[in-house]
Amino acid sequence: MFRIYLPASDASLRASGFEFLTEKMGFSVKHWLESRKLYSYIIFSAYSAISAVNYCIKGASLNGQEVEAVSPLKYAKLFLAFSRGLQAFISIAQPALGAVIALGRIPDWEIVAIGFIAAWAGNNAAFAINDLLDVELDRKRFNHLREFKGFDIDTALVRHPLAQGYLTYRSGVLWICASSLIAVIGAYLLNPWCILLFVVALCLEISYCKLSQISAFKFLITGVMVAVGAMAGWIAVVEKVELLPALTFFIWIAAWEIGGRNIVNDWSDVDEDVHLGIKTVPVIYGYKVAGRLILIFLLITFVCSLTVAYFVHLNWIYLLGAMIEGWYALLNPIIRLLKNPTPEVAITLFNRASLYPLVMLTIIVVSIYLPQILSALF
């Protein structure tokens, strides 16, 4: 099988020219990071996030009113909403799924902890960039909101707080910078190649936003972007990448993002997007074409979820769980949507699909460890 060799997390890339210069100044970046790196990283991440919130509170206002009376906890909630907090949190499952598949087990707890913080921070930055770049469009969006008011994981806290004036543009930029810094340091601790994937993902996110009123085919960009981010989990835990299983995983996540989250989410926003001039598949090509594309990409998702089992030798427990979850979260909702193309049915597919990687992560962990537990007991 084809392999792509990458440096391990302790490889020579960390002893690069940058570190050489810092050592000449009497300070070793490598020594500082790797000496109790987990605890240092946790403290740094918490301090950075709290400092960003506190700095933004000072002298800021919410829709023209001073925010001294607003609790830091409430202000922090606005930042989480700015990053689509619930969606960003559950999206940690994507790189986690890649890590478990690549390694064949749950990584060491230090890797899990660092990866958890880095992935969450990276997701916060990526989702927030979307709202920051689309702020003017989102402000206009509130002049013609969709009639459908059902639960949407994307807007579980506050919808577009920057556009509504709950956050300032400066505070949004600062939040993105702080989140990106936390993500980059975490990526460095895991494997420096993860930094490259993070930067590529952010560049793709920016490109996606710039194409909002230009092309409906920007859904391809977001699929690649999410898959690149998920591959960071794979790269973080292995020294060499097996090409075929990694490529299958990449296509799996890209297809899931396109069919399960992107196009179907646009389906729910058609009324708003038409007035804003945003080009999406449902707006430009109609519900019939959008439904067929969603079905195609979800079928690819389903097939890849089973194919990856062949490459990494997953057992029947995983296969059974993957088929049940694939039917419940993806195939059954899209069949219902094709029969009844309403926003209510579309958002059901979106919400179920959003939880799909988290459920699949649970399934693969159970499939790995349940036979070991039963063997030890009996």
C-alpha cells in the first residue's frame, strides 16, 4: 500500500531555524513547550481566551449601551455564539474520528487533551471567520428573516451576534486571533504538519466566504476545507500515512460536509439568500437538483464509511453501527426530504447529520474496546 512519510511530532522540523535562533538567545522553544507541555498549554489556552473576553469588555458596547452591567459569562456566551459554539464543539469529533481510525485505538490522554483544545480553538476560529467576513450580508439578512423558526444547531445560542451589534468588529478579530494562536500552538505540539493543514483550512474558509455571491459551486470548497481539518487528527497520531485509507477518510468527510451540512443548510435559508443575492445550489438550480446532489453525496458518505472498515480492519460491530447510523442520520432524512421538500424536513437532516461524526466516533470506539472488555470478562 502506498505510504506518505511525515516527520513524527519530535522530528527535526521542530529543531528548525526558528528554534535555533531562539536557543541562541538563551531560550529554547522546544524545551519550553515540551516541559510539562500539556499543563502549560491548558493554562495558556484558558488565559488567552479569558484575556480576549476581558479586553473586549473594557470600553465596548452592546448596540450602543455600555457593557459593564453585562456579566463576563454572558459576554463569553456571545463569543461562543460568534463561533457557532455548539457546532464548533461537536465538530471536534471529525479530527478525533480521524485519529482513532488512523491509530486503531484512542490516543494517549495527553494527545487527546491537547487535540481537544486545539480542535475546538481551530473550529472557533474557522466559524468566526465566516461570520466576520459575512457581517454586512448578515446585517441585511435580519431585514428579511426566514419564516421557519425550528431548532438549528448552527444558531443554538445567538444567531450572528456580530451582525446584530452584540459584539464589535474589533472584538471579533481579537477572538479569531486568540483562537487561532491556541490552535496553532496545539497543532505544533501534536505535529507541525497540522499547522499547515490548519492554515490551508482557514484559507479555504476565506475563499468560500468570498464566493458567496459569485458561485453556487463553492460547496466543493467547504467540503475540502472540512476534510482538511479532519485530516489534522489523522496526521497528529501517525508517522506515516497509509494513502488509501486516508484518502477514503478524506472523501468520506468531504462528502458528509457537502451533503449533510452545506447544501441542506442552504435549503433552509433560501428565502433569505434570494434577497441577499447569495448563490447556492437551491437558489440557482432549485430544490430538485439540490436534492439529487444531497442524495449523491450522502450515498458516497455511506459507502466510504463502510469502505474504510476494509482498509483498517474494523469488525462487524462497527459495520452494523455504521449502517444503522448512516440510515438514521443520512439516508432516511434525505428520502423524506425528496418526498417533502420543506425547510422543516431539511433542518432535521442538517441536525442529524451534524451529529453524525460524533456518533460514528462513539461507534468505532465501542467496536474497538467492547470485544476486549468481553474477552477480559469471559
